[in-house]
Amino acid sequence: MRSFSRIITRRLVFAYGTLASSTIIGSYINANEQKHQSILKSIVRSFSDALMGNQESSMVSSPFGYDPFVSLSKNNFSDEEFERCFRYFDSLKQGTWTREDFHRFLNALFSNKQRPYCILSDLVEQYFRETDFNQDEKIDFDEFLQAWKKPVKCAVKPISALVIVDVQNDFISGTLALHSCPANQQGEEVVPIINRVLHDVKFDVVAYTYDWHPANHISFYENRFLRATAPESPVTAEKARVLDMIIFIGSNDLAKRIEQILWPAHCVQQSQGAELHRDLVRHENAIHVYKGTNPEIDSYSAFWDNMKLSKTTLDDQLRERFVTDVYVVGLATDVCVASTAMHAIENNYRTALVEDACRGVNEKEIECKRTVLTKNGCIFVESNVLPGMVSGEDRRPEMARRMFVENLKSIGRYKTSLTS
């Protein structure tokens, strides 16, 4: 009878967790929901105690004031401290986690100042199955440590870089000013927002990127006759207009064909238009990354050229500083900002695009890039939430998923059949 009671109790507690986590996705539990959940939790606990013969409740009893994640950070994320964290959520004190234990771990990890984000029950179950390597319906310490040591460390104590993309004069008031582009956005509006972020948020690394083109660059509309147009190009050099896509025949050491958007000449090396906006704060000890320097290929991203034939120094410099999280701001949202964010994701950085600190060229393209980036694991935030995220107080579940999967792949534990 007692064994049966334990099973019923566990399922009731898990049902409570599932109900609670299904109410809202990615937002805080409001006061009314907290009240209702508190009542439901009391009912579950009371029923549990009754079935267990008034034995000790299965909920965790912990030392007063102990926060497992604060303690992990203070103790340099040692295996011993991870074991203490594991015991903290082990309600039955049997050396393994039940689903309820695991769910409470996720609620505690993915929180903002100890207010949990809600996670869909399907995702909780998926995480559980992916962590339960031997599929015995429970999680032991070794499974927890292998699957979660790196994601927990990145969530609790991230090393964050702010990448400030192309806040240059030509994109604000010069030859390619955003206010003259289809979206009619004002590039200079990002300057005070970025300055405030630099003042208020303690980033570990700050990087400024520059379009830094030679005068004969392939992207310039004025240079469209300098290269042969491919027969399959949708437009000839004679009929092409600014912002048209043209296909050039590539040089021998590059691709056979190069698709290129034609832009007005901009950000020419050593020109006033290539300089950062005069009011933009220059952060001491910042990284400076120059892109688009090869005349034969464009480079929107701060990591790679458009065909991934050559890379900048940015990735190497971020890795030298052990960066885990990349926050992207600047110009233009749907071009260089989006490309930089996508390559940050591909390089396995937890990536966020700060929307109010970006401006773009084309509204339709901005929305298209948002959809693609979101699908690939980038999150979109406003600048006012950055202090909490960079400090590790605001730990968002959507920032963790890709890194969790990549960690499983790196240790040979990722099984696609478990994600279906």
C-alpha cells in the first residue's frame, strides 16, 4: 500500500508541476497564479502526507538561506558543489531525481530573482528524457553532472560580450543613411541607447565592428561595371539599380558566381563616413573588428564574409576571453546585425539581439530575419533587461536550449530520437 501511495503522490506532484508550467510561456507567474498554485500545492502536500501515513513530506527541506546556484558560483562550480546542489533537489534522499525533483530544478534554474519562468511540460519531459541517459526513469548524479554542468555554469555566471555593429557615419547621415532606406528608420537613435547600456551593464567584453571597404569594393553600385555579370543574373549592370541583387562571375580564387546586393558606396577605408558616430561612447579596452576588406566579396557578419571563405578575428578574440553570451546591437538589423547574430549562434554562443538598440533597412526583411533567428535559438530582448541577464540573475530558458543540445553532442549523448 505504501509503495502504491508513493506512486500516486509522485504523479500528483508531477501533475501539479505540469499544470503550473503550462500556464504561461516565457513570462513571470503573476500574483493570482501564485495564489492558486499555492493552494494547489498545499492540497497535493496534504494528500501526500495522508497517503504516506503522516511521514515527512517529499518536498525538499533545505538549510535556511541556501541557494544552490549562488553557492555553485561562490565555489567555482566544483563537482563537490554540484553534488550538494543535486542533493538539494533530491526529495526522497535516495541519490536519484524523480521527474518532480527535476522539474523543481528547472524552475529554480530558469528564473529571474528566484521568480521562475514557466516551461511547457513537453519541454520539461524532453529535458528529462535527454538527461536520463540510461532511460531508467530517474536521474543520477553522474547523468546530471554530464548533462548540466556546462549549461548551469553558463546560466548562473555567463561571460558576456556586447557586439556593437557598424554604428558608422555613413549609415546614420551619409551615403547609406537608414532614414533614406525603405524602412525609413533613424540610425542615430541607437547611439544614446547603446551609451546607456555601456554605462549601466558590466559586460566582460565590448567589441566595435566596422564596414571597412576598399574603394573598388564589389558591393558598390558605382563599381557594377568593374566585374563581368553572370548570364543567369536577374539584372544586367546597365539596368541595375541601387538595392538590386546582381550575380557577378567570381574571380579564380573565389566562387564561380557571387550574388551581391548593390549598395551606394559607403564606409570607404579611412573616410569620415567609415568612422564611428561622434557621440558613441568608446569603451576602454574594446575589441575592434574590420570587415569587408576584400574587394571581391562582401561581409555583413562580424565573424565571416558572406560566403564563409574567410573569417575575422572576432571569434578567436571572444574565445580567448571565454565568452559564452553575445548581445548584438547596432546597424542594420536585417543586414549586418542579423548576419552577426546568426554566426554567433553557429559558433555556439548564447545569442540575444537587443531590439531597441538596432535599426534596419527594410521592415519585411527585418521580420523575416527575426523569424529565422528565433528558429535558430536567438532571443530578442529590450535593453532594460540586460543588467539582470548579464549578471546571471535573469536566467531565461530560451537562452539555454541550444547550448544544452550542443553539450550533449560534445559528450556523445545526443539522440535525435529523443527529441521527436
